Amino acid sequence: MSYDRVLAAQPQLFEAQVNLGTALLASRRPGDAFASYDKAVRIRPDDADALNGRANALFELKRFEEAAGDYERVLRRDPEHAYVAGNLVFSRLHCCDWRFLNEDRERLKTAISQSKPVVNPFQNLALSVSASAQKTMRRTLGRRQISCRAKTALERRAL
């Protein structure tokens, strides 16, 4: 990967570490992604995107308790960070940590009613019996995907 060449020359380059982690996670290499995100977190310990990426890698590695800790840190820095609240709930559930389940469900329910991207529709199936909540999350996810595709297309045109 070209990130490897950049990081060989500048290992403290935060953006390259995060981007490499994202590429590795998308390539289904969560162990390598974790290592890259971990380096990014050491460079900028309070960066929500780096913490979220590391948490996602930890989740894929089935290190759910550690993932939950990082998701909690993300939410303390950025309470509106997309899908982190849902990922936190599922990390806790994988650890059989039910202490916050009722309050988490209420928080997600409130955010869903406001069309905030807090949980993906598939996760929501396990948390909610409400068909209207499921429909809202499906629409919210669809809007975000269309927005991301449009943004990517505009970025490509700018090149």
C-alpha cells in the first residue's frame, strides 16, 4: 500500500495512520487495522475518528469490552458521532453487560425518532420491536449513503 511508503518516511503522520486503518478494516484485516488506529490514537489520544476506528477494529477482533471502552470515549468527545451509540450497545451486549440496556434503548429510541444515525437498521431489529423505528433508521441510513456517494463523486470530479 502507498500508505506504507508514506508512513515509513513519516510514522507520526496522523491522517495516514487513520486512512491506512480504514483501508485495512475495509479489506477485512482488523488486526492490522487495529495496529494502525492504535498508532493514530497514540498521536492524538482525543481524536474521535481514530478512537472509533480502533473500536471498530476491536469489535471485529471480538475484543468487545475494549471496543466498548473506546466507543464510550468517542461519545464523550462527540455525542453525535454516527452509529457509535449503537455500536456501544452491541459491544456491551456481546460482553453480557446488561447494566445500561434500558437507558441505552431509551437513548437510541429518542435519537431514532429525531432521525439521527445512531444504530443501523439490522442492529435496531435486535433492540426495537417498533416497525416505525425500523423504517426511520432505514431511511436515515439511505440518506447517509446517498450523501456519502454524492460527496465522493464530487471529490472525484475535483481531481
